[in-house]
Amino acid sequence: MKKSKSLYRDYRLPAAVINCAVRSYFRFQLRLLDIEELLFERGVVVSYETILRSCDKLGPSFAHREPGTIWHPGEVFVTLHGEPYQLWRAVDQ
């Protein structure tokens, strides 16, 4: 019988904190800096770059674990002042 590897094995923070950050980003459409500030108010020091990497890595698996509905992380490519940007947001079924 194979043991499945945890999604959180490379993180220094507990899974509950990571889930809170990823859920806040996709579900409530908060900015990364807002999430960083909310976590800092609760005593967790983490950069917005770390939150972004967590969202990129855990977003698809997190979307399939939401109870009741299925959320898909959607990406949109936009160009502002000649610079390309990639935006991620949660999209309902």
C-alpha cells in the first residue's frame, strides 16, 4: 500500500494557515498584500510571494476539495501599458 505524500510537506507553516491563505485568495478575492496583512495581525509572518506560490501550487487541488460545489481557479491574461499580466481568480461551476 502506497502512502500519499502530503501537499504541505515543503511548508514551514501549519496546514490550517496555508488553507486560510489560499481560501481567502480564491474564495474572497482578496489581494495578496491583504492576506499578508491579515495573517500578520494574527501573528504569522509570511510574504505575499510565498502566498502566491502556495496558491499556484495548491489552487487546483484546493478547488476540488471544497464541499458542496466545485471551484475552478481561472486565469486571465491582460495587457496594461504594454505589460502582460496573468490574473487568477476562483470561478464557480
